[in-house]
Amino acid sequence: MKKIILYLFLINAPQVFSQALVQDQLFGTNAESFSLPTGTTSETNVLFQYPDKKVVACGYTYDIGCNCFYNIMFRVDACGQIDSSFGVNGLVRHTFDQRNAGYGYTLLPNGKMIVVGMQSDGNSGSQQFPFIARYFYNGQPDTTFGDHGTRKISTIGPADLTSVYQLDTGKLLCTNGPLMMRFDSLGVLDPTFGNNGILIQSVPSPFNFYYQSNSVMRSDGKIISVSSVYTGVDNDKYVTQMCYDAEGLIDSSFGVNGFSIDYNFVVGSAPPRLILQSDDKVIAIRQNITETAIIIARYNTNGSLDTSFGSDGYLSLPSNRLVYVSNFNDDSFLVGVSQGGVPIQYFRVSANGIVDPSFTLNGSVYFQTMGNNGPSPQAGLAFGNNEIVMAGCNSGGNGSTAIAFTKFALTSGIATITQIDNTLNANLPEDQFTFQWYRDGVLVAGDTTAAITVFQNGEYRVVASNLAGCSSTDTITVLSTGGQTLRQASDVKIYPNPSTGYFQLKFNSEIKSGIISVIDISGKLILEKQFNHSSTLNVDLTSLSKGIYFLKINTDNGIQIHKIIIQ
């Protein structure tokens, strides 16, 4: 018996852009979730995910009607449905005084939320003081913490706190640049820290330090606080880092005596937005002082500029306003910028500062609002598989502000059944979804993959569920299972499967003539090739993108369809 080896080479095969994200239609209603009105203007600072996969956006709002500030939190479940057990219809809008502005939040392992920021019982700037408060899992104030849920530090002011971290000891470290406070688990200032719980770091002469800072905690427990310093009112403001530990001790090995000033990164008084990468390097993002570009820089763990990032340490994006920053799990990150009324433009930047030209949101690099005239995204939270949840607040009069969520993923999540001969395919990736098929309303035991082979007519339905447990369904009526004989798979072996693109087909006996076809999950024919007098075929599909395909083998004896996976 003569053995003929057939190699199939695919030239210019279609690519799947893994960086192209679309709105997840399984999230919320039409991919979005909206809160009740929060106030006149609002700001979302951060998103968290609870162990039960619920997502909460946190920030503050201002209500012009009462000249009040409120802490705000809005929570939805993993499928974007409003969590009615949290606050009022998923929204917490709360103040302990006339004014509470939550600038920094942290989610505790027990589900409670810690918030810090500014608290005041009046409108005078001199009455604005730092505060720390705690809320239960249901959004109600924890009255066992501080004074009926909050602790206002009226000995320091006017001032505020911008970040809070729970330490391994259970104590809470709060910071704003040189200002540090440490509290015990009940909201009492820790007398063993600084001066009765308060410590103000000395800033190197002749600089002044803006008391508006963003910070991150590295894996070694040290805090990198980033703000700007200046020598006079009209002087340039330089991006400045400081490094200290949970005891408030300056790390003298960082920069110069714990401070690192970047004289090439000139900004305004607003602090840079920060991203902490997995290797503890810090990325700082802010528009330049002339508001003509967004500057991105990366710094090493000793505070020096990382010149391997971007172009000699910097990346510049043309824009006059920074809108959005969020990082992905692979240390790449998303930056949203706006200029002159143009919809927000998004750039996905690699961990090393290279813009990804293939990245899109819903087929474009522009994404302005969620819903009609709704909020633009302000904060994000990344999950696996490149999924990301965005949250934002629109700003308008008449108390119309609301918090909104939207979610982007690699697929819209909507199951669509296609039929290829005797194979039904749900057209969703198996590494992101689970499947259950039904025929005429009866569960088909064992049919739990994206594609199934059918031998009977009837109404087939699939329920596809993503990793969060959100489902979609589709139905197709099979009127004919094909006029040709569908043979079982026992007379051919395909291996390895999955593979990197090389597959070997081994038949039980020589095939005199046949046609082999490669079909993608949408039903599109990728390749068709005739072969003769073969018992073994080597198929090279390495030029195809990773994913699920179907191998259709049509011979004199009938048709076989096999699912193959390129990984």
C-alpha cells in the first residue's frame, strides 16, 4: 500500500485580533447598568470585586441643592444586575456630616468597605478635615467604627486623605503624600505611630509638596506616593515620588533620601494617575503643563526612570485631557483621552510602553458614553480573558448624575447556532463558556460542548454561560440531518488535538479519493483541498489564529466532521 503525505499550507489566513473588545451583552441591560441619581456632579475613583464576584464602584458626589458632599458606592452582581441588597437599589449615598467626599477606598476581606477623604460640618475650607469611615457589606455605616461609623481628625486641617491600606496587623494606614495616619481596626489613631498616630514627612528643601497625591503599595509593603513639588507659586511642578514603609520610615535607598523628582515631567497641581505593575515598577500618567499631550512614564523600584519603557522612559499621546486609566492582568493598560469635544479615544499600551494598533472597542478606538448622553468611563477593573468592567459618572445639572457600568470582553456573549451538515455550533469559545444542549425541550445528556453532531431532526436549543455564570440561549430547527451518510469517527484518528497547528489524520484504510475542508466557528470555509490514495494526511494550519475550527472529511464512504483546536 502506497502512503502519500499531504501538506496543506494556508497563505494570508485571516487573523483574530485578540485586542479587539466588544461590549458584553450578557452584562446588565444591553451591556450596561445604571444607578439612581447620585447628585449634581459625581466622581468614581475605583472599582472592586467581592469574593462573590459582585462589583462595586466607589467615589463621591456633590449636590448643589444642599451644598453637600456624599460618599457614594454602587454595586451590581457578576452579570451587571443591580444588587438590591446594597444600599437603596444598589446605591449607597451617605454623609456623616454636611460634607463627606470619599477619595480613597479599600475592600476588606470580610466584605466591609473602608473610605477616607474629606469631612466637614460646614462650607468653610478651614473646617475640612481628614476622615476615615467603615461600611458593612450591605452598605450601612458600621457604627462600631470610630464615632458612629466615622473618625474625623479635626487636629489636622484643612487637609484630606487620598488612600488607605489594611496592613497584615489589621491596622489601617492612610496617606496623602507626606501626610500619614495609622488607625487600629476600630478607627482609633494608633499612638505607636508618629505623633499619636499622625506623621508628616519632611519635604526636601527648597520644595513644597502638593497635598494631593496618588499612591500604590508594592509587594514588599512599601508605599510609593506620587504627587508634584514646586519651589514657588508660579514655578514648574515636577512629578515626584516618595517611598516609605508602614511605620512611616523613609526608604533612603529610593531616589535621594526617599524622594525622586522627575524634572522632565512637568505637570499641574493634580497628581498623576498610577499603575503598579507586577514587578513593582510604577507607571505615572498625566497631561503636561501646557495640556497638549498626555505623558506616560515608568519608574524602577529605586525611583529612577526606566529608559526601557516607550522612548527613553516616556510615551506621549496627543490630547488635552486625561479621562481614564486602567490596567489589564498582563501589565498592559488602557488610557482614555479626550480633546476638543471629540469622543474619548482609547489606547491599549503594552507593559513596555508600545501602543497596540489593533486595539478597538466595539470596532473603534472611540467610546464616549454609556447609554444616551450617559457617563464617560472614569475607572476600570480587569478580569481574566482580557475582560474589563468600566464605571463612570455623568456630570450635569438638576441632580441627574448617575453611576454606570459597562463590560467589554472578547465576545458579545450572545449564542448563535449555525448548522454545518450534521454539526450544530454555538459560535462561542469553549475556554470562556460552558454549554448545555436540548432537543425538543429535553436535556441532551453529555452534549456540553460548543459543537454537537445531530442524527435526528427536531428543535435544538443551547444555553451558553460565561465564567461569571451569565447565560444566553439560541434555538434552531433541524429539518434534515443531511442527505449523505454521516459516519462515526472510529475510522480516523486526528492527533495531536489540540495542537499548535500541525495535525495528522490517520485512516484505518487507504482513502481512494476525498476532500478535506477547514471551516471556522462562524461557518466560513477557510480551505478546501482534494486528496487521493492516502491513509495518512499531515495538515499544517499554523498560519491560522488560535481557536476552534472544524475539519470536514468527505469521501466515497460518507462525511465526517471533527472539531479541532489550535492553541
